[in-house]
Amino acid sequence: MNILKPKEMLLKDLPELENLEEETTNTDIIKDRIVQNIESENLELINIEFENIIFSNVNIMNGILEKSTFNNVKFVNCNFSNTSFEKCSFVRCEFSNCKITGCNFIDARLYNVTFSESNANYINFSTASMENILFSNIGLRNSYFQENRLKNVYFEKADLTQANFSNTSLKNIDLSDSTIEGIIVSIQDIKGAIINQLQCLDLLYLLGVKIKE
């Protein structure tokens, strides 16, 4: 596993950005700042470039942050519930202890991104391009990974209960220490995935068989 994390040397001693919404009305580039302790609902930011940024204790719920770029960004203790990141690009980013339930990452591009200790139930990554991604100790119940292109994607102790992987190849993806009960996937897409013996029972429905008690 070789996932590049945000460059800490570029995230030290950053000046605080006091008003995110006001700042983005004057520029489409936010660089070298810390954004913290912000509460906002229904915030709309389109085509904004964020570079070398720390989002800390930020609550942006039901927002629209679409077609934006996040480069070398850390999200710490944030709540982005039901916010749309559609068609965004994330490069060398980290989500830690965040709530991103119901978020929309449709058509997003993610490269070298870590999601850890977070609640991402009902998140939608459909048609996203994902390379060098780690999901660690994370809730991904009822999530959507439909028609994804996955390369070097790792799941460590992820709860993938009823996650939907329709038309997404899981070849060489290790699911062995994650929960996959009720996972939605085809025989063709699960082919080549790495699972443990007990998880075989979760996939028997693909064969159309019943277990006699």
C-alpha cells in the first residue's frame, strides 16, 4: 500500500480563514489557510480550488461544493452530511473522524485519498474514478460504488453492509476483514476479490441456492 498523505510541511502555521463564503465571492482559489469552527447549511461553492488547506471542526450540511479541486487538504472532525461533491477532484487528501453520510461524490476523481474513523453511510461514489484510496475503520453501509474504476483501493475494517457495487470490478480488492452482509454485486464483478471463508455465506445468493437448516 503506497498512498500519499497530505504534505504536513505545507500545512503548518496556516493563517485562519474567517469567512469561507465571503472569501470565495472574491476569488476562485483558496490556498494555505486553515478553515475551522464554521457552521453552515445549504452553502453553495462551485469551481473553487482549495490547495494546502486544513478543514477542522467544520459543519457544512446539505451543501453544494461541486466541480471544485481539493489538493493537499485535510478534513478533521468535520460534518458534511448530505453535501454534494459531484465532479470534484481530490488529490492527496485525508478525511479523519468525519461525518460524510449521504454525500454525493458522483463523477468525482480521487487520487491518494484516505478515509479513516468516519461515518460514510449512504455515500455515493457512482461513476467516480478512484486510485490509491484507503477506507479504514469506516461505516459504508448502503453506500454506492456503481460503475466505478477502482485501482489500488483498500478496505480495512469497513462496514460494507448492503453496499452496491453494480458494474464495478472487485478483482484483487481485499474485503476479508470488512463486513459485506447484503452486498449488492454480480458474479462477474466479485470475481477475483479476496474474501474470508465466512464471507462466502454472504455471497451464496449469487448462486441462487438456499442453505437447509
